Amino acid sequence: MTRSLLTSAYLPALLFETGLGAVVPVVALVAAGMGAGLDQAALVVALLGVGQILGDVPAGALAARVGDRRAMLVAAAVACVALAIAAVAPGLAVLAVGVLLTGAASAVFHLARQAYLTEVVPVVNRARALSTLGGVSRIGVFLGPFLGAAVLHVADLRAVFWLAVGTTVAAALVVGLAGDVDDRRPAARDRPRVSTAALVRRHRRLLATLGVAVVLVGAVRATRGVVLPLWSEHLGFAPATTSLVFGVSGAVDMLLFYPAGRVMDRRGRLWVAVPSMLVLGGAIAVLPLTSTLTGLAVVAMVMGFGNGIGSGILMTLGADVAPPEHRAQFLGVWRVFQDSGAAAGPLAVSAVAAAGSLAAGIVTMGAAGLLAAGALAATVPRWSEHATGRTRARAAAARAAAEAAGSDPV
């Protein structure tokens, strides 16, 4: 099973994310080369996240209709076209379209991989499988800029888009050649159909409680990638130094994905979810207290630790609460909450900084991390029987009692 998952899910994820990781740093530079101002270039970069949000719900519907594996192939094809559009874009508007479509294709690919692993991996190994998927994606995002930098030594900025086309084609080939891990899964056409709106209404209480916690977690996580470089620049460090600090933080992050999944499977989701937000939120909150390179580096590594131990937590929680018969569609809605939080975090820092100071914006998001920890502690046990080992045991006992009484388990 592990070897099959390597070729059907993890290797494609690594290839796909490496291409995206290479592209993201050059999008703003390409836009600037077309005459865009800093605000316009930032907007073009933000369209990648906007595309992901817009693509989340259609991604779930597509995966539910054609199956997870075919959805990944469709996403790879759309991503290749979108990246090619960006590579040959004659102006800013066409570049923006290419970036937006790339984000939407990324949403489909991410959703399909998550739904695929959720279906084929036994629930006792679910967190390890999904945290490994999150870890592999982070490795790709980490390696992508280095690969892009190597290309830039021999070609221009737009060549990086063609590099991403190549890695995406490679990901599609791996998916196509690997086949399904488990052919016993019900075909997509045999599953009951329901509209996304009806699905949201059916699970509105879950989304209004645990969904809020998901938004907060997504916001705090995304903030880490913004506040570190901004505070480093505020302290007057060179861009190369900032990159090094960020790289060290990312390295700590990547080392922890498998231990995080193992703890979640053995002890429960809350054993990772709450400490992750407490550590990450606390580290963000104390960042404005740093004034030296050593202090900045230590806080950056603590941020990496907090983020790393939470690897895969949102995907795992989504898999826990998703209804099996409508899993892909539900996960599409779930990712809207996750990606909306990721988009809102940096905007919140910017808004508070504009109204007060950068330090105030950073501290606000640190407080949001502590709030996220509280929201997870209050809502996860209510909706997931895998919150802790104890709640899992209670849920199993309740199911056994219900079955013995001849009624449907709650």
C-alpha cells in the first residue's frame, strides 16, 4: 500500500507543488517587468489564492462526478494550459488570467488528492497519510524556488513557467501510469448525488462551529509567511538574510510532518491541533519583541515547529467529518473555509498595520492563533470521534451499544 501511494499520490504531489513553488516567487517579477506597480504586482500574485477559493467547490463537484484520479488528470491539463498562458502573456491582463486559472487547477488537484487518500487509507492510518501529503507538498514548495533559481541562471523569468509545465506534465504521467490503489471503491457514477447547497444546509451547524476554527487556523498559518519577512525588513536585515531565516524555519517545519501524523493517529487530533496553534500563535505574538538576528531566527524556528506539528491537521479533520457518500463535495466546501482563512490572514495584518503599526498587526494574528486553539478545543470533540483516544473509545462504545439495541448509531 505504501509503495502504491508513493506513485499514485505522494510523488505527483511533490512534482506538482515543486512547479508551483518555482512559479510563485517570479509572478510578481514578471508583472513588474510588464510595467505593473507594486500594488498591481501584489494583486496578480494574490489571484493564485483567489483562484483556489473559486475552484474549491467546483473541484469537489468534479471529483464526485468523474472520480479522484481523473480529476487530478483534468487539473494537471488545465494547469499546463494556464501556465503556458502565463509564459507567453503579452500583457498584465493575460498574465492575471493564467495565474487565476493556475490557482483554480491547484484547488482541483489538492482536493482530489485529499479525497483519494481519505478513501483508500484505513482510518487508523488516516492522519499519517494526510500529514505526509501535507509534508510532501511543503517539500515541493521549499524545493521549487531553488529549482527556479537554477533555471534563471540560464534563461529569463518566463522560463520558470515552462519549468512548471514540465513538472505538471510529469505529475500527470505518474498519476496516469500508477492507476488506482484500490479498485474496490465504488465508482463515482454509482454514488448518490446531492447539490452543494443542500450539502451545506445539511451540515450548517458543523460548518458554523468547526468551520470557524478552520478559518482561524488557515489565517494564522498564512500569516507566518508574511510577518517573518516584513519584520525582518523592519529590522533592516538584507533580503538574503531574510531568505535564510525563512529557509531555516521551513526546514524545521518539514521535519515534523510524519511525527505529527503518528501522534494524531495514536493519541487523537487535539494532541496536535491545540499545541500547534498555541506554539505558532505565541511565536507570532512575541515576534515584535525581537531586535537581533539571533532572536529573529529563534522565533522563526519556533514558528516552523508550531506549523510543522500541525501538518495535515485541517485535511485530517475534514476527512473525519466528511460524509462518506458525498466526501469529495464536502471537502470542496471544507477547503473554501481553509483557503478563505489563508487569504484573510495576510489581509488582516495589512489592515491593522495600516490603522496602527506593523507590530500591532502581528500581535493581532498571534492572538488569533490562541483563539484558534480555543476554538479547536471546544469544537473538535463535538464533531470528530477521533479528537482524542478517549473520545474515540467513547464513540466506539456508543456505536456498539446502539447496534446492540438495534438502532442506528448517532
